[in-house]
Amino acid sequence: MKAMVLGVQVCLWTAIAAGTLAQAATKTMQLPADAAQFEASELPGYFKARANCMTCHSAEYVRYQPPTAARSYWEATVRRMKAVFNAPVEEADVNEIVDYLVKTYGRE
């Protein structure tokens, strides 16, 4: 008898969990359009920043950085994004991205 009760409880919990998962799978969310864009530039790093940085965050994130930030700050930031957050930045592209960021948003 205990086995039957336990079996019914397991079936009940399985049905509840399946129903909860089915409901969760049908929910959708509409995100607002991203109005922020990187400032256009002829620097090669502009195109690389658009291709690499915006896969993880909006360009708005860059605007929150200190406008007086030196090259060392931007390089550390790009390297942290690459090392800690696995940003898809090729090592060969780091200097061009940093150059674009510091000349467009930093103090150079």
C-alpha cells in the first residue's frame, strides 16, 4: 500500500513539474530596441568593437565609463571582458579595439 501511495505521489509531482515546465516554455519576452550605438569612426577598432563587444552588451555600457579614462583603463577593461566574461575578442584585435575606445570615449 505504501508503495502505491508513493507511486501516486511521484506521478503527481511529475505531472505538476511537467505542467510547470510546459508553462515556462511558452512564455515570451519582448526586449526594447537598443537605441545606443557605438560612435562611428574610421578606426579599424570601431568595426571590431561592433562585431565583438555588442554580442554581450549594448554600446550604452561604454558610455558609463569615465570620459577621462586612460589607455591603460580601456586595455584592462577589454582584457577583463575577454578573460573573465569570455568575450569573443581575438588577441590580435585587442589593440585596435582599445585604440578606438580610448580615442572615442577616453582621453586621447
